[in-house]
Amino acid sequence: MEWDTLRNWAIRDPRSAIREPRTANREPRTANREPTFGLSPEWLLANGEPFVDGLVLSHPEQLERLRRVCPEAERASVLAGDPCFDRMLAGRPHRERFRRALGVRPGQRLVVLNSTWNPEGFFGSGGDQDILPSLLPRLASELPADDYRLAAVLHPNIWYGHGPGQIRVWLDRARRSGLALIDPVHAWRQALLAADVVLGDFGAVSYYAAALDIPVLLASATQGRLDPEAPLAAFVREAPRLDPYGPLRDQLEGLLARHRPSATASPAEYISSAPGASAALLRRLFYTLMDLPEPAAPALLEPLPLPPYEPPARTAPLDVRTRIRGADVRIERSTGHPYDTVGQRHLAVHEDTRDPGDLTLADVIFRAGQPDDPRLGGPEEWTAEVLHRYPHCSLAVYGTGPHNCAVRSRDHGLLRLSADPGADADPTAYASALYAWLTGGGAVAPGGTTLRVRAAGRVHPVTVTPATPPARPPRSAAADGQGSPGAESPFPA
């Protein structure tokens, strides 16, 4: 095989349309413009001639720009679509699997934050203009944890430029609040397909999201780095902007409510000249360059793999707001206390919280584990130990599965919580709902009680059954779910 020939081809990604920094030795034709990544003589010519045998372009629009800025390279260009976009198109039927891999529950909205590799990108070094440090804790505070899931897609050069350890240090607080860091090479496409909304910048990932008809809100929309003739520049000019100082939840929900399928001149039109056909076109080019006959079997792209299961790992303290009416408990949890919130409040803390002082203030302490884990002693032993160690804590919660947990109350003994059919929320949310209901005067009937936990726009029926007799008589003699006083915590109409 002619490996030297095969080596001399390149796939450029001019869709990003990022301009390179100014240099002193530009050719006359670019004297008043910065060179564009992948389409300028600086990138394509050596001694005035193309140094590649094949320059793969994804769309005729790129070919037209190439003719204007570097006509010498036109003879090496080939229109062959976009294999990255084709893999995402093929993976669309698996959207729900990708969502489950990220621990996104029914009713939750996945917000994907993305940043390109650029000082002015979302994850850049914008100095006084850098909004990310203040935005991340606000997202975790203003977006209820049971309604929203957060994930971050950072350009591979961000990871490799700073190092994975440094990235995790910088984002440690956000990760403890539930932010997922997505593999920048193998899983970002799956996260994009799973997204309900993308909060990003002027990089190609935001453009891919728009091409997939995912609502995009730009947190960094610098246009000085973009070729003004590129479709990406037009997209950045027209896309809605994030107001970093306005209510974040209102902006995201407003974007979702206003979103409509893309009009005729959509980003998808400029992504690929041949959607779904890039594998065949690229293979034909490769075998032509090697001067070999092309195989008869169809050319196929590798499907997107199913990422590992990564549910949110929240160890930051949760501010819990509840409103109760009978056996109905509406609940919101976040890692901060947003302004203008109403309802009863309590503090729920994971046993592995970074600051042990949080545990001394917690009303509810929780963790997950196998029922027979010898390190923890199982639900009965662990819950009794927690209540003994932390006198302020009223409810210890041991999650035994995705739909079950054991809880121990100082007043009501050991209880079992099991999600009924149709319920699919975090079991620790059920436990916080139970705590609020018990604090409001509710009592579990000997044969069990069903609570209706309202979260993420859904109703989650949860059955609570006694496992042991209470340590002392409960504060209310109510025998079923209707015994909690609605007057203490009015339920909204």
C-alpha cells in the first residue's frame, strides 16, 4: 500500500471558522484579514502549492470560500460530507439510552454546557468578563436538582492544555453539586443528543446542537474571532443570548417554550453536503489516493457507543423546599437557597460532604449502599449510628436501590420507602418529602401510607411502611396520608 500517499490528505473543519492570530508575514490577499483556520494559505500551501493530496470539505459553502481565499488548493479539495454529524444522526434513536446513562430521569431537563478552546470561549480566561465562575454555583442554586441535570462538554484542548487534574479541581464545587464532566473525545456526541438545551459559545458544538434542532443559548458570543462569511458567524449573530445577571431558570424555560423547529436556512443545511453518505465518500477518496480497488461491501461508520452509567453524585448540602397538602408533597432541592422561594425548608446532607460541619446542622443525612454492605452495617445499623452521632438530625436515609430506601426517624422508628409504579425520582427526594410530611404532623399508618411526591413536573407515588415500632408515640394520631395539616404549608392552586 502507498502509505506515503495516504498520509497526504487532511480533513479540515472550517465550520468552526475561527480566525488565527495576526501574523507579520501574510500574503497580500489577506493583508486586511486574519487567516481562517483550515481555509487559508497559511494552513494549506507549502511553497505556493497544496501539501496535501486530499482536502476534505463538508459543504459547498466551504468550497466557495476556499476559491476566494486560497484558489491554489481547490484542485485538492473533495466534498465528502461530515462523518461526525452522520454518527450523531445515526445515534438519534438512542437518545433515551444516552439520557439514562447520564442519570437523567423522566421529566428532568438536561442542560449541556459547552466551551471551545479559546480565551474568549465559555471556559476561557476572560478576566473581568469571565462569567463561568459565578454562573456555575448559580446554576446549581437556581435550577432544582430533581428538575434539571447539568453536564459540561469541554474542548479536548482544554483538558490537555490544563490537565485533567486541574480541570477537576477548578470544577470541584460544581461536580459536588451534580455537574457531570463528559469525556471530550468519546461521549460528547451522546451528551449532545441527550440534551434538552445547550448553554454554550461560538464553537462548533453549539452549531452542531442547532443543526440537531436543540435549543441553544449563547453565554459567550464573541464574533471577532469568526470569519464573518462563515455560516457559524451568522448563527452566532442571530442566536439568543444568556443574560448572566438575570434569573437563569426563567431564561432556560423561556427558551424551551419559544423553541420551534428550524426554519429553511437552518444550521443543518450547512453542516453536510451529503448527510448520511460521508462513509462511502471518504472511503472512495482513500482508496483512490492509494490507487487500490474499493471493497464491494458497504462503507459504514462505527456507531456511537453507550457511555458508562453516571448518575449525579451530589455531596454538597441540599436546601430543600416543600409545600404540603394532605398526602401531596411538592418538593424542590438545590445546592443554594434561591431568592423568592416559598415553603417549608430543611437541610439534607450527604454523609460524604466535604465539610463535616454540615452534618451537625443537617435535618436529613443520607447515603446509598448495598443492604448487606459490611462496612456500613446495613440500613438498620447505619441509620441508628447516624442519629446517635448527630443529635440535630431527625431523619437518617439509607438508599438501597434506584427506587427504594430505608429511613430512621427519631419519633417514628425505622421505615421503608418504595416507589410505586409510575414513580421515578431520586429516593432521597422521597425521604425529604417524608421528613417534611412527618414534621407537619403526619404519621404512618400501621399498614403503610402512600405519599404523592411532586417533582420534575410529575407525581411520584411512594409507599411508606413501618419496619420497627416507633421509639415513642408520634406527635400526630393521624392514621393515613390525609392527616397532615395543610394550613401550616398551603399548597398552590
